Amino acid sequence: MMFLIMVRVTDPLMPRAIFGVLNTLLFFPSGAVYPPQAFPNWMRAIAAVDPFTYSVHAFKSLLLKNTGFTAISGDLLYLGFSGGHCRGLGEGLTQDLPQLRPSPGALRAPSLSQGERD
């Protein structure tokens, strides 16, 4: 999700401020600090779409409840869907920004000439 913000920002200091606020807003309703069953209805709605909620539930299930991967299959499915959705949105936002994509040969290591190999 953070990448969706970074795609269009030109000032490198702006994402730092946005990420701090966004992490705080998404971490609190995730259930890591306080159980979601005690949240008001509007916060439960946020927690239902927050990917952090599913990550926290999966970690709690695996580490504290000693369950298997079948118990967190729904969490993994949602996280996979959410990640794929954000990737698709990010690719859509970068379609008109060709200067940000490296050319195919830009990531290759430079080849050594005959004199440098010896």
C-alpha cells in the first residue's frame, strides 16, 4: 500500500510523514493492541479491510495458539488478494512514467574487456 503513495510523490520527505501517520492509523485497529471485538462498529469496518488485521491474526494464531497453516488460510488468501490488488494499482499508476523504469540492459553487470580479465 505504501508503494501506491510513493509512485506520485516527488519530495522524498513527504513519504516519511505519510508513512508514520498511515502506519499508526492502520496498526491500532489491527487488533495487535486491543481486541477488535471491543471496537465500535465504525472501527470494526476499518479493521475488516485493514491488511494488518489479517497479519496480526495469522501471527497470533501461529505463535500463541500453536495452530497450523490451515487455520490461517483465510488470512493468507486475503493478504494475497490485497497484495495483488495493490500491485495492479501500482502498475497502473506507473504506466505513464517510463523514466522511472530502467532499460532492459541497465541492470546487467558491465562486461570486462580482455585486458581487465587477466
